[in-house]
Amino acid sequence: MKDTIISLLTGAVDALKHQGVLPADLQPTIKVDPTKDKAHGDYATNLALMLAKPAGKNPRELAEAMITALPQSDAIQKTEIAGPGFINFFAAADAAAQIVAQVLDSGDAFGRSLVGKGEKVQVEFVSANPTGPLHVGHGRGAAIGDCLSRLLEATGYDVTREFYYNDAGAQIANLARSVQARAKGLGPDDASWPEDGYRGEYIIDVANDYLAGKTVTADDREVTAKANPDDLDAIQEFAVAWLRREQDLDLKAFGVEFDVYFLESSLYEDGKVDETVEKLVANGHTYEEDGAMWLRTTDFGDDKDRVMRKREGGYTYFLPDVAYHLNKWQRGFTTVINEQGADHHSTVTRVRAGLQALEVGIPKGWPDYVLHQMVMVTRSGVEVKLSKRAGSYVTVRDLIDEVGRDATRFFLAARRADSQLTFDIDLARSQSNDNPVYYIQYAHARVSSMLRKAEAADQPFDHALAMANLALLDSDQEKAVLNRLARYPEVVQNAARNREPQQVAQYLLDLAGDFHTCYNAVKVMVDDDTLRNVRLALGLATRQVLRNGLDLMGVSAPEEM
């Protein structure tokens, strides 16, 4: 319907150009939006307000001329001018109801498109250090990153999901020393415990498995423990593999899978970090000062230059990040989206500056970033801070065990990434309309229940009868559902384009609300065969769109609850 109205307005603009009312070279962007108050129609445009000045006319006067110039269409019942010059469109009942047929004909494909034209896109998300179980912040990144990947795939992009393991540096060394201390029978209260050691109970599990000589399989390797508590290198290799496997189990429990696991250590082993440094030096963007090597990131928008190689030796963390992103570019990803915690904000400018300094044709502002804020978990209004297993934080597995995968995923992805999130365990567990996941899933299950009742009453759904009489969907409540269904494809495209999965979550809540209101106001199981089947068709279309949207969120669509 929105596309139909835009097409009609385009025709009106062309007619007014021909009449000399509008300048012949005018190429306006026509914007049509759903109305908030259905008393003002189904859709509205501010086009007359936008074009009043170039037309040299009063907006209401131009709006009248536009309405007169609109091509004839059976899809529009009537038009009205509102306020200073808005044009409101009232959709004809039979035209608006055709969305039901479109949804049922398209099925799982409704809302999907090919706007991405197969463009390669890499989405990097989670990318946790392999030093412990995934915490709730990683879970938020996993939910947002996976939903975003699903959205991009639904809009025609060729998506690669990637996990970057920071398996080098000080934190990995601290992990190895912590496992070694446990293997030697020490605890965090012992004087010789590593100063920055990890204290969670999982360290005991790693140490015990190492001493038992167990074999663990990570994504790309199998490591057998040497069982020697004095061999720190062997302990480190085993501990990293053990925790990589553990994080993989966390992600599988969360319904998240990756196409590529990339190891930071491989950048050093393959000489990519050294090659990057050599390129930056050769391009003249580095200098030596106070025994350290600096990169002139201020030449590329940073607030100050950054150290690349420390005085005591070793590269700072952003240098391998530059090498890693150069590798992404060389793999052919013209679009890269990094979903990370807000604590990575300071690295955005540095990485982009380093990539520009390489002078290899990478565009400014590449890659894209989606940064999520922290998550606070509460129970009975009190913050939950600790997990016994992790020792210092709430893990993803803790949440899944408490409230289930569906609620965990939805809650973590249903708010804007840049807003702080309070995860209310009591709300997520509740079976009430206050729980958004329950509210949406119940709408889906409610339709399935209607169909079961129809079958039990020997009144199965008659598709042909319903499709021939869709114009009977003319109550205000039914029109609200129809208009909401029609907006779904645009919501999916906007959510993908703006990197905002929460738009889909909000849409599903709105659709469920419209459906529940309609269900309570308009009786479905009536004696009239035609009316019953038409209303069942509206329910079926609603169920289909709910299922499609829930799939983009990685949430199940139950048939009964």
C-alpha cells in the first residue's frame, strides 16, 4: 500500500510538472508514513509542505492540486488534507486486506528481499578472550551480532560470521599461571597466587583435566595435556583450547554459530603483524620517541598519536587489530561490521587511522561498528553480581539455565545497543503479558489454537473462500492488524540498513498487541463460514509474520503454551 501511494504521488508530481505548477527539473524524495491516529487515515505525506516553496504556492493549495492530479486507483478509498498541508490516505478495505494473501502466498519468504544483491559482508561479534566462560556482556554481543547477521541475510547479503580470539598477550599468560597454580595445589588466598590470576572455579576444572592428561578439541586443533605442572607453555596451550571449547558450548546453547574462528596468534605466526609495521614505516607515518615507536594517528583524525611498539618491546594491542582488519579487507569484505562492547569505543578511531595509514585503498570510516552498553542482571529488584562458576560475573549459561534461550536472546537484543540494559530475571521467567517474549509467542500460539478448534469442530480453514472475501476485514481492529502486517518488509529493511535488530523486536510487540486487541474485540469462531474463514486467514497471516520475525531474533515460535 505504501508503494502504491508513492507511485500515485509520483504520477501527481509528473502531472503538475506538465501543467507548469511544479518546476520541470524537480526530483523530490517522496516520503509516506503510517498515521498514528487512524481517524486521519492509514498513511500520510508531507509532500505538499516540502514542495510549496519551489511551487510558489500555499501548502494547502498545493495539496489540493496534488489530490486533483492523483491517478485513479481502486486502492484508495479517499484522501483528505490535514493541518498546514498534510495529505492523508484512506486505503480501500479490499486493497488493504490483500496483504493477507501476499503473506500467505510468500510464507517464510515474506519480508525477505534481495536489496543486498549478494554483497559480501563480514560480521565480527563476541570475540571474547579465551580466559573464561562467556559473561552476560558477551551474551548481549552474541544476540545483537547474530540477529544482525540474520537481518542482513534476509535482505540479500552474503554474510560471514566471524569470531576473533585474542589468544595472545598478558591475559593469556595470567590464565596459564592461574591454571599452573591450581595444578600445584595453590588457591587465591595463597601468598604465591598470581597477582592478576583468575579465581573462578572453572580454573580448577582446567587444572584437573590437565593433570589427568585429557584431550580437548577446539575449532581447529586437538590438544592433549602433558600433565606436567612445571611446563607453563603446555599448560597455556591446553587451557586456551579448553576454554575455546567451553565458549563454543556456551554459544551452541545460545543458538549462535560462526563461519570463521580467527586467532590473533596466527597474525604473529604468519608475519602479518611485522608486515603491517613495515608498511606503516615505509609510508612515513611512524616515528621514534622515548625508545618507543609511534604512529601519527593524528594525521587521520585521532586526538593524539599512539604507541605501536612499547619501550620495553612488544606491540600495543591496537597494532594487531590493524593487521587483522587489513586481512579482512584483503579477503574481499568491502563491508565489515564489528559488534563489540562500548569499552572498545577508543579503539575505533585508532584502528581506522591505522588502516588509512596503510594507504591500500581502504575507505575512510571503514569498518562499521555497533557498540553495546553494559548489562545489569537483577532478581527481586537486586543486582545479581556473581556466578560461582565464573567467580566474578554472571555467565550466559547462568541466564539460559534461569530463563531459557528464547527469553535470554530476546531480552539482550530488544533494546538499542547503545542503551544500558537491565535484565530482570523475574520478568523473563514470568508467563504474563508484561513479559514481551511470552506476549509475542502467545499471539503465535493463539492462532494455532484457533486452527485446532476449527479442525475439532469439523470447520477446517477454507483458503479459497477466505481469499475471495478479504474485503470483509473492515473493522478498526482488523484494519490495524492489516496495516501492521504491511509494514513488516520495510521494518526488516530499515533494521538491516540501520544495524538495529531492536526494530524487529518492537515491531513484533506492536503486531502481537494489535492481534490480541483484535482477538478480544472480533469473534473468530462464528457460524458464518465466510466470515470465520476470513478472520482465520487474518490470524494465519499474523502467525506467519510473527514466526518470520521471531526467526530473525533467533527465538522459537511455539504452537501451544
